[in-house]
Amino acid sequence: MPLTIIRSLPSFIPVAEHQAETPATFDIESAPPVLHHHEAPCTFLVEDPSGTLPIVNESKGGVYVNSHNLLVWNAEEPKGVEVPYRSITLHALQRGDAPCIYLQLSLSGGEDEMEDFVEVRVVPEDASHLDAIFAALSACASLHPDPRDDDEEDGDDLMGEGHQWFTADNVHEFEGATAIDVNDQFEDEEVGQVRAREEDGEERERKWKRTD
């Protein structure tokens, strides 16, 4: 998804205010952006082989993690870059000797299989804020699921070729399928154990024989 260059900061609704009121609309795109976290100052370490990201390596600024996008802002120019969450293919919290928020960006929308991913490391001046930044990123990214995801995956095991449902009447038509007759099973006295009913013909006849 394309990046957006902005020259002035948008108006944000603080997340605490948003949670305290019933929003006028539940449509993320049309609702005003909700600010989940603002962090400044930060240093941005950028690895961009294609040179498409308008963020200079080792530049300084701040990040606005909001419900619409991740806004990287440089107050010195002033200029900002809005990064859509669907362009962030990976975000991670990196600890150790160089603590930061690691971002892997796909700026081609997934159309270029040979794409060189852009890597950005957001290094806050106060490393103790990393957990809050990561939590806000995770929460906001979850508001923008990939539309290409198949939301019918949960039903795949019950459907055959051509998206036909497996039923007791047609299960024999599918290769490798096994029909189970629930009438030939019963639950044992121990919960969770199921075994086949073992009865000889005489016993079965005695139990089901109708008496006058």
C-alpha cells in the first residue's frame, strides 16, 4: 500500500477518551484517528535498498501509533510519513545491546515477489517505553487485517471438492473419507473414552425384542 507524505500533524483522539465514550461510528477508516501511543524523541535506523522510503537513516523524530496508520514525524523539517499497517509485514520488540522496535515494510503491496523489504528500527530515547510502543502497534495492526485472508478456513475440514459439505449421506463419495456410525459407539464410564459396542447377536436380539 502507498505511503502518504504529510506536512502537518492531524488531530488525534486520545485512546482514554475514545474508550470512555461510545463512538459515533465503528468504521475505522471514517472515524477520527485514535492515538494509542506517542513516542519522542526517537532515532530511525533505515535499511532501504530501493530508496522508496522517505525517511533518512539515523534521522530523529517521533512516532504516533494511531488507529489509522503508523505516523513517523520529523519535527525539524517538518514532515511526516503515514505507513499503512497492511504494509507492515512484521513488527517485533528487539532487546539486548540495541533495544528497538523492528519493522519490516512491504511497499509494493505484495505484488512483487522479488521485492527487497524495507527495514526500520525505531530507537526511543527511553528504552523502558519499548513495551508500550509494541503493545500499541499490535493493537492497532489488529484493526487492519489482510483482506486476502480466507475467513472460511475454519470450515475447510468439513468441506470437500467444490466446497461441498461432508454429510452422512455423501461422505462415501470423497476419496480417503471414513464414515463413522455413531450407533456403533458409546461413551464409557470414564469420561472422554469411547469404544465400540461389543454385543453378540443373541444379546442384541434379547434387548430389542418386543414383548407382548
